[in-house]
Amino acid sequence: MSHVRRPYRYRLVDVFTTELFEGNPLAVFTDAHGLDDRAMQLIARELNLSETTFCFPATRPDCVAQVRIFTVAKELMFAGHPTIGTSFVLLDDGLVPRNTSNFALEEKIGPVPIRVDPGERPLIWLRTPPITYGPTRSRATCAAALGLGLDDLLDIAPQFATAGLPMLFIPLKDPGVVDRAHPERLAALRDDMADPFGVFVFAPTPAGAYSRMFAPDFGMPEDSGTGSATGPLASFMMRHGLLTGSRMTSEQGTKMGRRSMLHVVIDGDAIDVGGYVTSVATGELAL
């Protein structure tokens, strides 16, 4: 008997941008019923985007959907641009009522609160999960790993921090240095870190930060807009006196030709990361 192939519809969106073909692309399967872990991983690898999300009915009464997030190489506990992009698609498709201003998505890390600033083009915010800090790395080791000189780094110890996706934050002197970074020897930064991690380089700017993120451990040489790292970025900058005020913007992905603008609002210990989303295409995968 021949196998009857089932169609799985997905939306393609660009996150952290109002411009088509900029920001960070994302595929969202709003009804992933029937897909197991292996199938989701194979689909993510086939689509070859930084992340692909799969939506299922929530198992918690305080969440509107369960969201699984896959890179081309592995599943993630939490990620920012998939959370914001999936929220946009659920609203845009009417799976969450379009006038809803607050809801939560169920992810591996737990419920992620979402806030929506309404308008013709909604600005969607996520509440960053709790941030924890890890070990530091020497400035010299980081400079060598990035193909930079010691004088290219600020006089602040690079340090790991995570809100669900471990990142090594390396502060650089200016955006030109950020663009010159060559992540060719990142293995030298591993040392006692057993878990996969990304390397987040940035320079302070009047608006906030100019950033890049390298994550070969997650199957992406460079990521154009990393929402999960931007809350910890703001925390790290506040900790070292690089940020004043309660708002900032991180510009990321520009060197890749996919400029992302990630907005941050800080309210005490709460850090919200927000962005606009641009719809690109609708597709169908038959399995």
C-alpha cells in the first residue's frame, strides 16, 4: 500500500526587521501534529535556516501553544527570534486572537511571557528568562581566537552568561573592530565549558550596541539576530557601566547583509527584548 503523504504548512518570516530579506529568517509550522523529534530535526536541516519552530497544543493552561525550536544541528531550550517570529505568525494566522496583548508560549525552558505593542505592524516583546553568569576568559585568549589584537578589546573580562543559550560576551572597542573579528579559533575558548555555546562580540554605541554572534556549535557560523543573547547582553553592559538608561537597541547581522534591530527595555530585574516581524512566504511540506 502506498504511503499517503500529509501536507504540513509553514510560514517564512524575517524577524527583527521591517524590511524584506533582512533580519533573521524563520520557518514556523503552526500545526506540527504527527511529527516526532527526528522528523522535526530533518525538516530543520532541510530548510537550512538558523532555526525552525514547530507548534503543538500547550500542555500548560497558562500558555497558548507549545513551541519546539530546532537549529540545523539540534533542539534548543529557548531562542529569541523563533519566539518572537512564532508569536507573530500565531497572531497573524488568528490562532491567537489578534487583539491579544499578553500571552505566553510553552518552551523547553518553561513559559515565555509575550507582550504585544499593537499597531499596523505590531512590536512583539519577550520577557528574558532568568540570567546566570559563568566563567570568564582572558582578553588575550579571546583576542587570539578572533584574530584581533589585545588593544581591540575593552578592558573588561569576557564572560559567559545565559538565559537558556550559553554565550561568551566579548566587548570590543568600536563597530569597525566588531566587523574585523574572524572567528577561526573558537575552540580555544571552550576550556571547562562542556555545553555548546555561542560567542557574542559587541561594541557600545550611542543607541546601545553593534553586535555579531558566532555559533558553530549550534550549526550556524554566524547568526543575524539573537534575541536569547540580547537580554544577557543588556545585563552584561549594565554590570560593567556600558549602558545608561532603561532602553537600548542592538544592531546585529549588518556585516552579513541581514541587518537586525533588537529593542531592549529594562525594568528592574526584568529585561524585555522586542522586534518587528516581516512576512515573506507561505510553503507546504509533504511528508
